[in-house]
Amino acid sequence: MPYRWPDDTVFTRLELHLEDRWCHTCGCQLTVCDHRHRRLFTLNGPVHVVCKLAHCPARVCPAHTRTLSPEAETALAMPWWVLGWDVVGWLGHRRFARHWSVGQIRAELADTYQIRLSADAIERYIHRYQRMLAARQQDPHRLAAAYADVDAVILAIDGLQPEKGHETLYVVRELEQRRVWFAEALLSSATAEVQQLLVQARSWAERLGKPVRLWLSDKQEAFVRGIAAEFPGIAHRYCANHFLRDVAKPMLEADSRAKVKLRRTVRGLRTIEREVLAERRTPEPPALSAPPSAGTPGDTVQGDEASPDVVLDYCAAVRGILNDDQGGPLHPPGLRMAEALVDVHASLQRNLEAQKGGRRTSA
């Protein structure tokens, strides 16, 4: 569906002429036979592009019926696009380099560049950007240049399932140059279907003229059988990430049980917070002046006004520690929780020792 431009849109007019004005067949000078009008969004504002179309005027020339258009038009935008190349590149960079959402991109386009598009239109252009980027990454000449100094390649395959019940995306990567070679969504993880990806990987390596030194995977049955069939004699190793994750499973299960015990031990945060907030709401009686004989002249009795805030800060810190699930298998969350609680306990002890007579809390 063509874009409906607002009536008050101000365009910059740009006329494009044919680069070569002579017929390559008969040598006659080309003549303008028609005009093509296009309206584009660019980062510098809306542009009204006028392409002057030309053909050979000699009716006896075989090229007489052929209409030629300026090549510079494709440098501005692809046919039927309403966005120029600069806007499409801007979209791709924000989406994949900065990980912006479609909503963020849409708002920024409207606020900064006055480009108002629907979310569907933005997603459509993002998909086009992805396809062009994939085609560029798989260009044989670029691949040959990237692997010119590489003696052998190391390949890895893994399946990514976004949600249960959806197609699994199988990705083949090359680890020497850290490039994704290709990815295919498969309905099944059967050996026959997975093996087609391995056949494609073998053709890529043969096209580059590089031997495969090693394969890495999580050693699913389909991977083991397929790699053995398509790459006989090539070493197939267990991916270090999957190996570590599998080895860490018993330890992470024990760590999870330890977290539950720690949470059971550290209780009463909400009760302490309620007591502190109740004390804040209760008005304090007016302070009475001590008689001169009760102490040294000039001495005054002052309460620790900052203590309620300190207690609340400690409660907030402990709650954050109990809800922390970060760390991974190398520094599991239960161990992080225990270390952080030890630090909080030491801090409380230092404060109690510094303030003699302070009330001991059971946080």
C-alpha cells in the first residue's frame, strides 16, 4: 500500500539524469521520453525525486523500445521503497547494534526526523535490512577475502528454540573469524534434516578451499551422526559452555537448596521496617531542659535522628541480596548471597561497636 503523505509536507526536489546519453547499440543520442516521480523519507527531510527516463529515438535501432533510467536512483532507495538508504541503515543500526525496540525506533523517527511510520512498516524494513545483511555476509568474494589468511576453519552448530513448540533455529558458526555462516529453522531435530545443514557447511568450506579442523556442539545424537557422516575423520568436541553447564547442574541444584535455607534463616525484614515506620509516625514528647546542676553547662541531649534511615537502608540491602539470582555456575547465586550476608553482618557489628548502647536488631 503506498504511503499517504500529509498535504502540508515540504519536499526537496531532486532531478536525476541518465549518466550516459548515447545509445550503446547504434550510437544515437538518447532523448527523454518520460518522467518517474518518487517521494522518499531521508534523514535530511522528505525528497521528491524526478527521474528522467530516456530511450533511443531511432526506430530501426533494436534498443528503441528499451527505456533507460538513471542508475543514481538505486543509490537513494530500492524500487517501491518509501525510505532512503540512510534511514534503512539508521533503523538497522538502532535495532541490532543498540538493541532498540520497535517502539523506541518509531518514537525517535517521529520526534527527531518527523518520519511517522506504523510499527508494521518499521518491522517490514527491519526484515529487509536483515535479508540484505545476510546476503552481504554470505557474499563469496567477501568470504574469500575474510578467510584469505586462515589455514583451517573451526565450525560449531547449535539449536536455539525461542519458545516451546516453535521451530528450532539451527546456527552454524565459524570460530576462527567469529562469523555466523548461516542459520535455518527446522521443524524437527531428526538426523536427516540436521544433516542437510552439515552438507551446506561442507560446501561452504569447499568453496573457500579451507579444511575443517574441528567441530564443536552439544553432542546431540543428530549432530554426532551427521558430522561423522559428512566430515569423516574430523574431530568432534563437546562445547565448553555446554560441558560446564552440564557439569554444574548438580552443584547449582545444591546451591539452590542452600538459597532456600538462607532465606528461611533471614526473616523479619518486613516486621523491622513496620516498627521503624511506626516510630516515625508517633510524635515525640517535647524535650525538657535539664537543671544547671545536672551536668556541665552547655551540654545538650541529642537523639540519633539518622538511625531509622540506617535501619531501612540495611533492610533494603538485605532484600536485594535475597532476590539476587545472578552469578552463573562459576559464582553461583547462593554463594554470592552467603558472602553478601556476611558483609552485612560485619557492617552491623562495626556500627554496634561504634555506638555503645545502641539497640541490637535481628536483621
